[in-house]
Amino acid sequence: MSKNIYSIITGTGKYIPSKQVKNEDFNKNEFFETNGEKIKKPSVEITAKFFEITTIAERRYISDDLTTSDMAYFAALEAIKSAGIDKEELDYIIVANNFGDTKADNRASDHVPAMASKVKHKLEIKNPETIAYDLTFGCPGWLQGVIQADYYIKSGDARKILVIGAEVLSRISDPHDRDCMLYADGAGAVVLEAKESDTPVGILVHKTRSDTFSHAGLLYMDKSYNPDFEKKGDLFLKMNGRRLYQYALETVPQAIKACLDKISMPITQVNKVLIHQANGKMDDAILKRLYALFDIDEAPEDVMPMTISTLGNTSVATLPTLLDMILKEEMEHHRIAANDILIFASVGAGMNINALVYKMV
């Protein structure tokens, strides 16, 4: 009996910046409403309310001497070493990001050459058959890169693929917008390899959806809320937080359930739910709605590991960083064992949503 080809994760890596920025560091900021009026509440009161809503207490920022591609390179090195592969054997390098390389003194996005080309150059890979390209897909970008890698591997086009998620959000966030406290910097990476098996392993199923008709404007770029901001031409990441929250609650649980339904797997077989983390309370609500779809009132207490309280929202870096931390036993009370079932899910600009079911080897 012939064996099937599956995509398995053989190595992981991450880069977490060393600079810790706590909520109280924003107490000196002047915050403005969307109409340009200064918020009269004291910043101390604003940051306290922010923590209550999001559960974020601190986040990490990149140092001024580094760029996004540097972080992606550091994470890639770790993943390649973890997998124990020859970097010259990589068939693809996919780098999920949304803003390219931004510098400490210049917020403009630098996409030339592509981040993946920069990473391949930094890795000193000489093989011209290692194809390097970027993927811009909002926060779900890294997971979409993994999904693309799965297609390449199962088609027979590739055997080894490096997928990286890297983002510097601190340099494109408006210091006069309360949402700037959500954003952080980081990078995570995985190596996926082809594996022949007569039983399903690795990536079992995935689902992606894009709702652009009525939801494309929930995340966008615009000028500072402060009408007197010193650089009038600068654009910053903006979002309609309330509508985004509702959209995520309505669609993410359904996308995850659609994945599980494809393979007739009940939620009770799932050991961990790794979800993109933009708001701790939003993720709690998503998890509750997910289990309710299976007529279960309460999710298991340790099923959803969280990093947002200390790392903030790192966009495409969230999921691979979270996976690496668990596998390397850097998260208390969370372990992953052979044959465990993992769910990955993300939501972000587009609006885009994806979900994936994975069985550990």
C-alpha cells in the first residue's frame, strides 16, 4: 500500500526583542480621539482601562539598530538549527510580513528587495533553486504561508520549506492613538518537511476565507489622530476595533469548526488551540463560542496558551513564537506531546481568517 505525503514541522525558532515596554510607559503620551480632539482623561486612567480590556501589561520593541529582516533572520537561524537541516536544501523561503523593513528614523515601508530575499542573503544561501518570496496577508500571513507550503509539499514540488513571520509594529503605530499600546515586535519561524506516512500526521486540514466586500476597511493606514503631529505625511496603522472584535467572534469559531468538520474530528480530541493574540478577552470569547458550537459550555482550562499579556500583539510572529515557546518548554503548565492535536487560527487585515489542524509526530 502506497504511503501519503504529509507536511510536518521539524524545526522552530523565534526572536523576541529585549526592550520591555510596560503600560505605565505610555502614561506620558497624549491621546486623541478619531476627530482630532485631545482626550481629557488622564493617561494613567486610559492605560488602566486598556489593561482591563485587553489583558496586555507589557510588550517588546525592537532596538534602533535592527530591522524586521534582521529579526526574521535570527528566527530563521534558530529554526534551521532546530530542524538539523542543510540550509542549501531549502526549496522555499516564505516570509509573512505587512510593512517590510522599517527603520527607527524612517517609518516608510521598504519592500525592495523582498524580505525573503534579504533573509536568504543574510543566511548566505547560494542555491538558486531556493525560491524566496514575501506574503502580505495581515496577521494571518504566517499561517497562510504554512498553508501554501503544505500545497507545495503535497504536490511534490518541495521537500523542505522555511516559513517566517516577522513584524515591527512599534514603528508604524500612532503614539497618539490608544491602540498603539496593542502593538509589539517579534519574529517566529518553522521548517516544514515532507514525510511519507500510512497514517495522517502533521497538517491534516486547513481553511481560509477573505471578507473584503464589507470588511476591507476594518484595518487601514491613515494620518495621526493628533492634528499637530510633526510629520504630516506619515501614515499609521488604524483599526475599527469594535467592528473587528465582533467580526472575529462571528467568524473565527466557524472557520475552526469547518476544519474539524472536514475530517469529522470532535473538539474534545484537540489538545491545544493556538490563536492569534490581539486582545486577550477577545480570544477568551472566541474560545467560548468555539466550544459552544460543539454544545460544550466550558473549554478546558489549559487548552489555549497565551503570551499577549507580556508580548503584546506581534501580528504574523504570534503563532510561530507561541509554538516555539511551548515546544522548548518556556511556558509554564503547557506541553505538547507526540500525537497531540493542535489548532492554529488567525484573523486580521483584509479581513482574512485561516485555521489549520495539526497532529504532532
